Amino acid sequence: QVQFVESGGGLGQPGGSLRLSCLASGFPFSTYFMSWYRQAPGKERELVAWISNGRETTEYIDSVVGRFTISRDDAKNTLYLQVNKLKPEDTALYYCNRGAHPAAASVSSAWGQGTPVIVSS
């Protein structure tokens, strides 16, 4: 079955960096657009960035442009999110999933447990 295992989160200082990873299984990873989402305390989950199959196209929400970089290694079935210049408002639980939009048919209902990013000095 479809499965996502996120890792790499932790405590970061403002201005610092983290690299998040998502190991996917149960589907042909290389053929799918992939996305990172995050859910901050008391807020709804939001799409942060997506990457096309073949890595040709990436898109980001405005608040992370220039700070976050999404990438993928299809040989390892792994999605990455490099998070630089951390801000307190980046504090959230980060998830990955298929597709480039929350309403995409490819989005799996099998969300992983997420990986926490906590930004604090």
C-alpha cells in the first residue's frame, strides 16, 4: 500500500537550515508529481511546494520562495525539502504526498506521521 515516511525535522534556530526527507513506497514514485505540506499548530494543512515528475518544474508558496528547495531522487523513491533561513512561522509538522494540488486525484489518503520543524532561539 501507499506509504510515506518523513524524517529530518527538529529544532532549528531562526536563520538556520534543515533538510527534510520523505521515503515513499507502494506506488511508481518516478511517475508522480510530489508535494510537501505543513500544518502549524491550530491551523489547517497547507501545500508548501511541489515538483513534477522528471524534476522539470517546481512551485512554492510565496512565503517560502527563495528559502525552500524541493527535490527528488527517483532511484531512492525519496523526496527532499531543503529549508533555509528558518523563520518562527515555519514551525509546523511537515508531510509529503503525491500530486501538485490538495484536490488532485493522485493525493493519497494514507498520510504519513510527518516530521516536526520547530524554530526557536
